[in-house]
Amino acid sequence: MITVTQICQEAKLSRRTFYRLYTTKDDVLQEYMGSLSQEFLNVITELEPKHYSEVVMSYFEFWKRHEAFLLMLSKNRMLDIIYRTAEGMARSILQRIKPQVQMENETLSFSLAYSIGGMNGILIKWVQDGMKTTPEQIKVILEKALLTAMI
């Protein structure tokens, strides 16, 4: 369990300052996840991916750069926050990758849930396995899995 004291020590601020800025430690986590979301959207915007596999590789390269944070979330059984955060940004990413795609809202919602769930499951497995598989290898594995699923 992460404590307010640990957060204050890591951020080099007093508890008084912490409580002046935040109500709970969850507020800190939500703010940080918001900044990570924006950082990832910037990556996607700059990359201008044309295919899902490019997003997959970018996603895992992004999280590899934040390995310590992922490991902390995993240790504290909090990796589910990534799924919840991804739900909020999935439509924006899809619009950047494939702006021409038009789907009815229900189909889009289920499609995004499927994609986010799969990516989150792979992310969790990757973290549990020590993040040894490279983003390129994950991309290839996922491409093979998707081809197999289409048979």
C-alpha cells in the first residue's frame, strides 16, 4: 500500500503541502494518469500511425519508458487503473488513426472495449513476466493472434 508519507518523501514536499494540493492520494494518481494519457496522445499524434500494430508498438514502448511506475502499480495491485484510463482516451486515439471509420455507437463501444481489454491483458502479462518481451515482439505476437482469431 502506497502511503501519503511515501508520496511526500518521493515528491520532496510536506504533508501540509500535499493536503493543500490534494484531498486523497488517489487524486495524485488520477492527475498523474491524466498527464500520462496526454503524453501518450502526443506520441500518437506525432507518430500518425496508419495501422493498429503501430499503436501497439507505441503503447508498449511508452510503458517501457514508465517501467518503474508500472511495477509500482503491479506491486500494489493497481494495474486496473490503466484500463479505466484507456477507456477515456480510446475514441480519441481511434479518431487519430482512422478518422474515416464510421460505426454506430454500440458497435464502436464494444469494439473499443475488446481492444482495450486485450491490450490491458497483454500489458498485465508483460509486467508479470518482467517486461522482457520487446514492443516489436509483442506487435508480432499480437498480429499472429489477430490473424488466428480471424480464421
